[in-house]
Amino acid sequence: MQKLERCIEESEQSLLVLQGRLADGQLYEQSNSEELAQLLREEGAIKLELAVLESQWIAEQEKLESMEAGEP
């Protein structure tokens, strides 16, 4: 559970850094189109990774709550 939480935090930090780079107006000039495309691909990959990690965390949390409630 803690490992998942650390991975989520790391992914969120990576996403924030990447989104900060994407906020740079100069990135949207035609000469930077390849860099922009690469950053957008990275952003999509990180968002997908976060979605998977969060789903895993929810599943683990539900199992934990079930065990605490004494359910099989």
C-alpha cells in the first residue's frame, strides 16, 4: 500500500513538472513542434500510469477495509 502511495506521489510530481513545461508559451511555436509532441505523449503516459496506480490503490484499500470488517 505504501509503495503504491509513493508511486502515485512520484507520478503526480512528474506530471506537475511536465505540465509546468507545457505551460511555456514558447513551446507552442512552430519550431518546437517535435518537443511539444513528445511532452504531450509523456503527459498522456503519466496520466495513464496514474489512473492504473489509483485503481490499484482503490482495490487494495477495499481489500483492507474488507479484512478490517471481518469479511471473507
